[in-house]
Amino acid sequence: MSGHSKWSTIKRKKGINDVKRGKLFAKLLRGIEVASQQGGVDPEINASLNQAIQKAKANSVPNQKIENALKRLSGDAGSSNLQEVYYEGYGPSGIAFYVYCLTDNRNRSSSDVKSTFAKNNGSIGNPGSVSYMFERKGVFEILGNKEKIIDFAINNGCLDITDQYGHVVLEVMPKEFLSFKDKILDNKFEIISSDLPFLPITNVIISPDEFNKVSILLEALEDLDDVQEVYTNFDIEDNELETILK
């Protein structure tokens, strides 16, 4: 499993402070808005919207805020001026960064992302410089009897199965995201998180010291208002990750 899942684990273990929570809520609601604009307001048939709603709930966005957003969008789903923009670059130790933004001002986003790379030992790249290293997958973190989960995953054609920190991480093709989620729930497994990230085709193993430098750039990018997600191709050995989580 790539550093994407491990980075999520690290953030979950460390928690999120109240100062950043409001900014996070705004980003998650923005993600719901764009997902509905692109695929409709029915989460039963729009996998991206389904995932955006679940991510918002997993991060404690109040249900009323989510419901209000959906009601507003159902009446005027096409009015948003937000655009999706991707930026590509490299961080410390040559780690590839693929940055997903939702913005109403491309010039502002470009300036913020470029300056953040420059200030944190990174460098911005040209379009296509790192995107070929990533591909979108459906990812589920599942809690339950591991043997049963693994049997279930094998029988349902999972692309990858990883035992990680008390739960199992499963990968599927994006088009199978909703149907696979239904199968998980039908089997009474608990979903810790579900996502449709861009995962690296190959990983670069880094040391804890290198991770500390990479994480500074990661956190700085994620703190930008227009940045929704940051995907990287770093990985770190489980035994070394333990020292970071302590």
C-alpha cells in the first residue's frame, strides 16, 4: 500500500485541531458541490458524490450542512464557477506530487501552489511530468475479521489487499466503487474510510528523516484553501512508521 493510506493513518492518529476544522469543512462541502455538478445530485448513481459525502461525514461535517448543500445544489447544480485544476511537481527526495485543486481563480491557485513548492524544498513541474505515475482507484479501509475480509476480497476480484494497522485496505476499479461498497455493507463489515484517490503505480521508499521533510511540504499544500487532495508516491516501512506514530 502506498504512502497515501499511511499518510491518512498518520493524520487520523494525530487528529485535527479546531483551527483547521472550519477550513476542512469548507473544502469537503466544496468537493460535494463539484461532484454533484459533474455527475448529478443522486449519490446512488454518482460515485464521486457518494464518496464526497462519506468523506465529509467521516470528518464530522454536520449532517445539516451536508443536507443544506445538497438541497441548494439540487435546485441550481450548474451554477458553480469552481474548476478542477491539477498541479504536478517534485518534493524532497524526488517524491512526485500530484495536487488536486478546486478553484474559482486559477491564477491565485497557481501562485499559491508554486510558492509553496518553492518554500518547502520542492519544485513545480510541467503538465504531464508526474501524472503518468498515478492512476485512480477505489480504496476501502475495512474493519472486521481479517480472514473473512480477505476471503471476501479474493472472491470479489479485488486488485490489491493489504493488512495494515488492525484493518484491511482493499483496492478496486473506480467503476466498481458503488457496487463493491454495497457488497461490503451486505457482508456486515465496517468501513473506516472509502475514497477514489490517485495512487502511484510504483512507490519510492523513504526513511523517517526523509518523511519529515516530505510531510512539511504535504501539510503546507493541504493547508492551501484551493487544495482538495495531495497525492504522492512515497512509502515508508511499517516498522519505521511506528516511530512516527508514537
